[in-house]
Amino acid sequence: MWALAVICVAQFVVVLDATIVTTALPAIRQALGFSDAGLQWVFTAYTLVFGGLLICGGRVADLVGRRRTFLIGLGLFAAASGGCALAWSPAALVAARVFQGAGAALLSPAALALLTTLTEPGEGRRRAVGWWTAVAAGGGASGWVLGGLISEYAGWRWVFAVNVPIGLIALVITPWLLPADRKETPTSRLDLGGALAPTAGLALLVYGLTSAGDRGLGQLSSWGTLLLAATAFVIFVRHERRTADPLLPPGLLRSRPVAGANLIALALTASTTPAMYLSVLYVQDVLGVPAGRASLLFPAVDLAVIAGSLLGPRLLVRRGGRRTLLVGFTGIAMGITALMILPAGGLPVVQLLAAFTLIGAGLGAASVASTQTGTDAADPAYRGVASGVLNSAAQVGTAVGVALLVPLAAAAAGPAVMTGYRIGFLGACAIALAGALSSLLVPVRPTSDRKGSKVPTVITCSSSGVVAPKQGTHERE
């Protein structure tokens, strides 16, 4: 129980730091002298490095050991958080955010791999994944609340400094609570080349999307950056096919449940994060509500995410993965639709709270189904990298969704400002509907839950790239 608590707390702060800075950005800009174009990198530098290196972090956990990787990531994350709190210039803060994202990329997949190692398949693992997903999703949602309160009443530096004591306490107690790694001789090496190409590609993609939103697609710089991003992804695919020890195991994403779970994770964050981001700007910029007071509207998201995450395991048992995902995306789409018809004046508290509740509950339930499907369908030997891919898809969704939709919403000004917001919300709703279509790739019910199945069925990624079902049990490592 205590081991699960440590894992969940670590995941909470990792996801929290992706969103907590949002409402603190105006104070950061004023204190450090950020330009309008440079300010966004306080948010995207963390998200990009976190998402871009998650696959590599999962592979490190498989090769080096999950507890060891967890401790290294935790230490780097805490140290980088201290660096963010002490930053004296824009460059120093962005650099510290890069290291913070690297620590998170080691910490998060190791945490999920440890969770599945500590639990047995079935109801116990479903409950553990439900709790883990609840605190992870709650961490992302809590950022919208805590960022405003901390920045207004304690100062923006405490947005980062609060991670330091949490990290130090976790570093002290983790060796006592988590099982030691098994001593094994690595049979493969870490594919660093494969890790750098997708990270560079993601950075170029987000920069290109942001540039296109600010300057328009007619600018050569926008197209050039997007072409460079595509080139980096092509290099990654060719490299992975030729290397003897690929970062991404052959055939992992050929499994329909695994591929579907990753598309769903991407759609979940690409729809909900821009919607919440725009909601924060709407409340503060359009309605003129101060950050601390505005943050009082967002606990509805936190509570709904947690409730949806705790309800998710029950829906999985009774309705199966596909139906649980459809229910979740329906709630998200309904909530974003309510945001599309927000008025330009007044404070529509009931409408905002209803929208946030629908979005949060749908996000929580769908996240449980996505996490359960993506981890259970992978071979236990590759569970670390599988969880890294799943988390990477979620972080990429956050970065791409914000880079794509926020500039579209911000393009409108003056009397047409609400038109811009509605365009942004419409795009988020379209992404949620696309995620619902991706749910069709997920089986109606996990094979391990079907009646008459005495042993779980998992997907084996063979060296030849052939994906085949394998009967067996999940052993504690």
C-alpha cells in the first residue's frame, strides 16, 4: 500500500508540472522579461522533452532496472525543480525545464512498470491502475487550480519549489518500500540514436505548428520546420528498422489494442488540455477574473477526473474497454460543446462547472481504459517501453493540441475574440470525436477478462516482428 502511494505521488507531481505553470505565466513573463513568443516555451519545453524521451525512459527502465531508474529520475526531477525556482533569466528557466522534463521521462514509465510488477493481473491490478490513473489525471487537472493560487499568494517560484521537499522525502523512503531490481545481465543496448530523432522531430513539429498559427502557412519558415520534422520521423523509422537493438521493439504497435490505446491517449490530451487552457484564458482575459479567484472554478475538474478514474475499473468489468472509452469521449465532447456557447460577458458559473465536470469525468474514465489496454496487451518483458510509449502519446497530444489550437483561438482579437475561442473549442471537440473513432481499435472486452479464460493472454513482440498471442501468467519480478 505504501509502495503504491509513493509511486502515485511521484506520478502526480510529474503530470502536475505540465499544467501548473499555465496560470503563472504572466507573473513569470513580468519577472524574467520573457517575450510573447518565448514565453510559451516555459510550457512546451517540459512537455516536449517529457514526451519525446518517454520511450527512451521506458527502455532504460527495462535495461537498467525499474527501481534504479525511478530513483535517478526522481533525483533529476527534484534538482531541476530547484533550478527552475532559482532561475534568473528566460534561458535559465527554459534550460531547467528541459532537465525537469528529462527527469520526468525517466520517472513516469518506471513508476507504471513498478505498479504492474507489484500487482497481480485481475481485479487487484485494475484497482491499482485506477488509483494510479486517478492521481495522474488529477495531477494534470490540479495544475489549473494550484498554479493560480500559488502564483498569486506565494509567488511564481513556489510553483516549482514545492516539488523539492516532496522529491527529497520520496528519495529517502523509496529504497525501503520498493523491491530491489533483479540482477540480470543486459542482452541489448540503449538506442540513443533512436531516442534523439523522435525528440527532435516533436520539437520541430510543435515549433512549426506554433509558427504556422502565429505567421500563417504562407511563410516559408512554417513549411520548412514542418518538413524538417517529417524528415526526423522518417530517419527514426529507418533507423529502428536497421538497428540490432531498436528503441521501439518490432511489432509493438502492430497490435491493434496497443496502437488504439496510444491514439486514444493522444486524443485525450490533445482535446482536453487546449480546452482547459482556453478556459483559463477566457476566465482571466475575457471576463477579467483575477488568477486566484479564477482558480476556484477548477476544482470541479479535479473531482470529476478522480471520480471518473475510480469509476473506470467498474465500467471496464461491466462494459469492457471499448464501451468505457466511448462513454468517456462522449462526456468530453459534451463538455467542450458547452464551452463553445460561452457568453462574452458575465460569469457563467453553472455552465463552466457543468462543462468542467463532464470533461473531467470523461477524461478519468477513458484514461483508465486506455492505460489498462495499452499495458495489458504488451509482453511483460517490454512493459516499461510500452508504458513509455503510452505516456509519450499523452504528452505529445498535450504539446500538439496546444500548438495547433491555441494560436487559432488567439488569432482573433477585439469584438471577434469569442469567435477565436469558439474555433479553438470546436477543434478540441473534433479531436475528441476522432478519439472516439479510435476506440474501435480496442477490443470490446480484454481477453484476460473473458469468461472461461483461466490464464491471461498477452501480446508477444517477437524478434521477427510477428505479433502473436501468448498464453501465460504475469510473474512478480
